[in-house]
Amino acid sequence: MEIHSVRSLKITTLAENSASECLGQWGLSFLVQFEDWKGKNRKVVFDTGLHKQALLYNIKKLKVDLHDLDCIVLSHGHPDHTAATVEIVKASGNTKIYGHPHTFLPRFYVDKTGKRRGIGVAKGEGEKEIERAGGDVLHSAEPTEIAPGAWTTGQIERVTPFERPLPLSKGTRLILKVDGKEIDDQILDDQALWMQVDDVGPVVITGCAHAGLVNTLLQVRKLGRFNQIEGLVGGTHLVGRSEDYVEQTIEKLRQFGLGLISPCHCTGFKAMARLWQAFPQAFVLNFSGRVIEVGKELEDRVI
């Protein structure tokens, strides 16, 4: 694969747990704007949150124009990342939606009594609804260039010995239905977005990092043949993890030479505080409405 760098990168948080003048929600969505290597301005929406009205409010509040949107990328098929895909397709006109082959499959949480609760893509936001709205859904487990210079990781190889799925309570189960067969859901559709930024380096944008934060960065480093990763923005799924797990993650993150780390959504307060302590010069607090222009210093990195 031939990797072209992008000339600039701006990331606007459209939906996140915390907020300033916008609305917060337990969900995630980013507007990713960049100038590609040919000099053309590009615009991508990465994930579409949990509460569509809150997301649409923030889009209006931030005066985001979606008419020239290149595409939508879905990090995985959970409801807190997929609630307004149809609405964004309608706002932007015909657009492509990129996801893993498992993204739109039925998935469930089964409690101790055997009762099932759907935890797949948000209701009314499925593949058929997206296509009726004018969207074109594209599936791939392989790394995919979604716009010149911007790539998905594809299905992430899980190589670290400690990054395993969050342990479930005894008697509970996560189920994914594939070709009519029910299997344990390992959330293999989890993927991230990444690009190489001129004069800065590679930047990775995660949804939840169910595959493991370190595994995700290792995948990007391998795909791009990078020596280090400059930036990490997005969910880390460190919420609910043991202190040992968080510390192992931090120790492994040091090997990437991060100059920017802006964790959010499923990170949790304790892990967020530890990441701030571990990377005080690189840390940027994230919230709905936050704008990060990669390579430019923020005056209010931590509010």
C-alpha cells in the first residue's frame, strides 16, 4: 500500500461524554477535516454518537457544513457510535459509509437470567435505512483508504498479552450473529482512522479501541512503517479496567513517542487522570465542541 501524507488535519469533537457550550452524551463522533496531498480539502465524519438530537444540535451549534462530506467511517457496530448515520447521510446527500463486515450484524448482551438486550447499531440506523437515505455502505476487514491520505486500520491484530476484552460478570455473555450462527462477540469490527500529517507525523483517531489501545497503535505503526506515532485522539476503553491494566497500557504507550494524546468517551475519570499525569506535555482534554488543529499549540489544553 502506498501511503501519501496529508498537508493539515483538524479534528472537531461533535459528540463526547463531557461538554462546554455544546451537549454531552455517552457517545462519540468526530468531524475530521484535512487537506490531502493533492491540495484538496476533505471532510469525514467518524462515528455518529448515541443521541441523534444532541449530535444534530452540536452540528448546528458549531456551524458544521456537511454538504461537501466525503464519507462516514464507523469504528464498530455499537449504538453509542451509530445513532445518527442516516441523518448525516441525508444532510450530506449521497455519501459512502465505511465499516467492517461485522458492523451491521445483530449483536446482544445476555444477562444472568438469559434475557437478551440488543447492543448493535442504533434502531433505524441499519444498512437498509442508510441505503434508502442515499448512502452506499462499503464493508472491508482490510485497511482501506477512505480519502486520499486517510486510512482505516481494518481489523486490528491482537498481539499484546494483556489487552483482552473487558471481563464479563459471571453468567453473562456477548453474542454476535454471523451467517445465522451465534458466536461470542470479540468485537472484531473495532477499527480506527489514521493519517500521516506533513511536518507532524502519524495521527490515530479511535472509536472505543476494543481491540486494545496498544494493539491499535502497533497496527498503525506496522501499516505505515512508522518509527513513532505522533498523535492519539479518541476513546480508549480504559473505563472499568484494573489499575494494573491501566499502568501496563501507559507503560506501553511510552514507546510510541506521543506528542499529542486526547483520550475521551470510554476512558473513565481515573484512567484520564493517569494519562494526564503520565503525559503532561502531550495531554489535551477532550469534550463536545473541542477543536484540535494538529501541529498547532492549544492555549487551553487542560481546562
